[in-house]
Amino acid sequence: MGSYAASGDHYQQTLGEPWLLLHSSPVELIIATAFCTASPQVIRRLQMVLNAAARLVVGVGRYEHITPALRDVLHWLPVPQRIQFKIAIYAFDCVREHHPAYFNNVCIPVACISGRANLRSAERHDMLVPSKRTQLGRRSFHVAAPTVWNALPSQLRSSCISRGQFRAGLKTHLFTQAYGHL
């Protein structure tokens, strides 16, 4: 792997977008490029970059499995779960009303909608997921945030946990989802 993986040419060839080289860590790279609207091809490429970074950090050879290093040594989430993590954190902030003004009316509780207050989804603290016709619309934050929020376990959606507790529980949940029970 050596100098080839560390060179900018490899990352530019892998991603095809030179501005991504400005970011200093894989986490920033993923957050900057794949927030909600990443296609499966972009997610696959980002996972390749994350794997290359893990190989560099841990010193795993090119033909050795990287998943054990990601899971057991680095405790890094795969790219799809990293994206879900970031979306869920923003959804948590929206629910707690600690969000920027442009996130107003993104996470609307089902209980706040007239005629839906008595539904089971309102009791579970679900958010309204707006319907979109296009694939890009379905990947927008307005749809992704409530979808990710509604898929979380009930203990994470509780109104009595702090942001730190939510982050820790969310990472554990996504880690188990990604790698199975340990």
C-alpha cells in the first residue's frame, strides 16, 4: 500500500473529486461529501478511502482483511452507519430544538399534527416523513432525518437522555447493526 495509497493521485482516482483532498480526516471527508445525498457509488468509494486510511493507521497489509481492524482496534463505523450517525445527531438536535434556523419544520412530530395525535406513531415519538417522488428527494435531509430518527430504538428517542448519552447509545446501536453482536 505504502506510498501509492498515501499519494493524492490514489485518492483523486478513487473519488474523482480533487477538492476532497483538502479534508484532513476520513470523518470530515465523509461528512463533507456524503451527508444525505450520496449515491451508492459514492458511498462505496468513501468506504474504500476509509479502508485505506485504516490500513495506513493500523499497518494492515493490502491483502489482509480490514474489518477486524475497523471493528476491534479503531472502533470505526462503516460509511453508511457514519452517515446515519450524523443524520441522527442532527435529528436529535432538531427534536430538542437546538438546531440552526434552516432546520425549522424538518423534524415534525406526528403528535403535533391534528388528527394524528392518538396514533401509535405519536406515542413512539415518531417524526412525519414527507413523501417525495424522486430518488434524490428521498435522499434529502427533510426525508432522511425523520426516516433515520423513526428507525432508532425507543430508548434512544426518549426525551430524558442527554446529547452525550444519545451519541454513546447511537454509536453502540450502529456498531451492533454494522458488525453484529460481539
